[in-house]
Amino acid sequence: MDAGFRIYVHCINPTENRNNIRNPRARGKHVGIDFKYTCRTTIRSGCRIIRFLAKIQGLVNSLYSIHLLYKTSKIKAIILIGPYGLAKELSYYLISRTKGIRLIQERTEYPFITQKDNLIFKLNLWFYLRISCKLFDGMIVISDVLFDYFKNYLSKRAKIIVVPIVVDPSRFETAEMISDQPEYIAYCGSMQSSKDGIEILIQAFNLISSKYPSLYLKLIGNTDFQGFNELLELVALQGARERVEFTGWVSNEEMAGLLKHAKLLTLARPATTQAEANFPSKIGEYLSTGKPIVTTDVGNIQKYLIHGVNAFLAKQGDVADFAEKMEYVLDHYNEALKVGKAGQELAYSEFNNSYQGRRLAEYISTFLGR
């Protein structure tokens, strides 16, 4: 928006769990940006047929809204966020061609990375790379690995740009710190799978917990998923039940305060195919707090973070090394705070939303001859 483009956001599928509705509004403004659930509801139905019909309704209404907007606003570009599927991508391709609109897709990971490697996966991947990718005028990717991967499948006319994680520093500048809490190490993100190495973090904390008896481990994120009891069992086996806290889902405002108040921020992500091409958005949020970070040296992290300069990097999948890095930070905390400050400066310059927004606006403008 600050770069001169007006933005409209269409959510074509419901996103809210009916047992935990965080946003009941199907349309409105957020930080000055118009958004609309074109499926006309934010709440995901428990009925598979109703969910299917909502997807169709969302797609049709989105296409019609683009048609109406084009009459008054002369839309210049459509950016598809995440994987859509061939039917939806073809639909947006057709309307983009009839209106002279550029069609761009954003990718933060390899296609179909969470699917099992079977015949269906191979077919989906073949259609996406050989057909869908040829429909796009451009692609926004989060890492150099994805740049090198997708450039071989896009059409010759397509333009591709790397936009790393984007953060809004003001969220952390205004975040309220909670003063009555004991000192803690924090992690924020998904605990539903092993992709972020939550088990490694719990085990590493157990290795150092006896040395710091007043220090807690705070795990910030949704706990309403099948398999959470297994994490509780792991904590119990490590003998750390009284020192590990699961917060459950928290608001963005509360999350910013919890991260800012932490003594140390952590991400023990192991080496996986998914991690290889990704750059965790939580790293940008961590850096914005100015607090020391211990993370593993996976994927694009090594391009921006330097051990002992703006973060502390541990070996992938190594519980003992991760514990050693946390212990070093806690034992040399004044030095670690200087490293955290350097990380904050990186976030404010390289990952700043205004800076990356201008880059993205310039990228889109190259299609428009501006």
C-alpha cells in the first residue's frame, strides 16, 4: 500500500475452526487493506459436502469480484498465495488473460511437500510443474533454493523474485512485556509435527535445566491437535513437567509480548526437504525483538544469519549441540544481547515490510512498463 498499489485480499476458503473462532468477520479492513471471504463465511464446516460447495462458491465469487473491480480499479496483478490446484489456477489464468491482468504465484516451499510419495503425488507434481507453472507471468519465492527449482519450469516470459521473510517491526516496538513472569526460554510456532524440532528443544532444555533452576521453557502455539498428549508424555519422561509451559493459541499482540519478554528465543528445526527450501517466518519475528536467538543452520537461514554475529547457530538434529549453544548464551548474556541487537538491525533493514514492499512493487511494475 505504501508503495503505491491498492490491495484487495480474497479468502476463497473458510479458515476458522468452528470450535475456536478467532475472526467471525467475512469482510472488512485490516491495517487499511480490504479483505473479503468470497465463500461468505470464515467458519469451516464439519460437513465435507458443505466444505466442497464453499470452495466452489468462494472461487466463483472471487472471479466475479475481480470482474467488477476491474471496471473501476483496473487491476494490474493477481497474486495467488500458496498452492491452489489446476482448476483454480486455470480459472484465474483465464480471467487474467481476458482482462490483461498479470498472474503471479507466491511459493514458500516445494509443491505438495506434505503429500506421500505415491502415484497421486507424482501426477499432481507433473501437472503442476509442466502445466500450472506455465500459466504464471511471475513467481515470488522465499529462498534461493526455490528460485533455482522453479526457474526451470516457468515460461520464458515469466519473471521470478526472491522475497524472504517479512516482518512489521512496529509490532514489537509497541508490544507490552509481562513483568510478573519468571525468566524463560521461548519457542513460538507449530507443535503438530516434527518439522520445527520441538522434541529436540525439549530434550536440549532438559540437559541444561538443572544448571538454571529458575528458568522455564515456554512453548507458544496451538495445542488443539491430535498427538499433543505425546508431547506431554515426552515432557514427563524428561522430568521437566513443572518447568515446561504450553500456552496454547495466543493472539498476535500477546505473542509479541511473550517473545519480547523471553530471555532466549529458539528454533531447533532439523534438516528435512521442507526445511531445505524454506525460511521460517518466526525467525523474522524473533530477530525483531532484539533478544538472542539459538537456531539450527538449515535452509536459507545460513544466507542471512552468522553464528556469533547476529544469532547463534547449532548443528541440525544435534540435541547436545543445541543445548550447548543455549548454555553459552545464558552464561555470556551481555555478549548475547549484543548479538541479539545485531539480529534486530538485520530484521529492521533486510526483512522490514516497507523495504520488501517497495521491492515487490518495483517487481510488479516491471510487468506494467512503469
